Amino acid sequence: MAKVLVNFQDEFLQEIDKIAEHEHRTRSSLIREALRRYLSQSQAKIELQQKENTNTTSSANTIAI
């Protein structure tokens, strides 16, 4: 597993640590899950936009008879 150095504001890191402790997990585990969720949501948005663009393009190319 690769390691990544990330800078956080002290207050933000304190919030992360508080939640991690409450959930009995490591800081790294919490951050990995947060990023997985973000990536999943972002991918879903991209796919929806692509689908909408395809539908818009298809509708624009349709000729009414």
C-alpha cells in the first residue's frame, strides 16, 4: 500500500481524530472510507451527466415526422 502525505488544518484533524476514536478505527481507515465515498459519488455524477448529455444529443438529432 502506498503512503501519501496530506496536510490538514489542526482543527480539521482534531475532528477526524474525534470521529475515528468514536468509531474505534484508525485515522487512515476513516480517511480512506471518506475518499472512497467521495470517488463513488463523483463517478455517479459523471455517469449521470454523460447519460443526460447523450439523451440531450439524441433528442436534438431526432426529426419529428
